[in-house]
Amino acid sequence: MGSKDLRIDLYIAKSQEFAKPILEHLRGLVHKACPEVEETMKWSFPHFDYKGMMCSMAAFKQHCAFGFWKASLMREKKLMVNAKAETAMGHLGKITCLKDLSADKVLL
């Protein structure tokens, strides 16, 4: 079974108001997709590890970011395009609200 890290709870709590539901949603999806995931903080932002680094998320003043460490293994075409474009830290572009995210089915 995976683990949660209280430092990530604190990170989310200290984030901008717009970012909190985004970060909570992404965190929940990661745990749903990979129940064995281990949470940790690296480089001062949340990371999720499973047999090595899997993904990470971050909150900034006006947007959030989410990225996959092994993006080359992704199958979803839109995510692959974003990964190559590098429009923001991460592979989902600049996330400013939950509507900016792909459908949960796609992310999972």
C-alpha cells in the first residue's frame, strides 16, 4: 500500500486558493491510478514515486504544473504533444482551474 506525506498536506495548504482543488484532485488521481505510490518532497515540491520517480506537481502564483518523469512512455497523444512543447514545467501546460485538466479517464 502506498503512503501519504504530511509535507504535501502542508504544501497544498500553503498554496494559492485556486491551486488547492487542483492539487488535491491530481493527488487523488495519482493514488487512484497507482495505489502503491509513495509521496515525498523533492526540490521543495510534491513528487510521487513508484519504482523510481513517477510524477510531480507544483503550484505557482498563477498556475499549477504536473509532469511525468517517464513521459516518453505515455500513450495519450495530447499529453505527448504537451510533453514535447514544454509550454510550462510539467506536461499538462499551465493549469489555472480544474477545467484545464484533461478528463480523469485520460489522465488515469
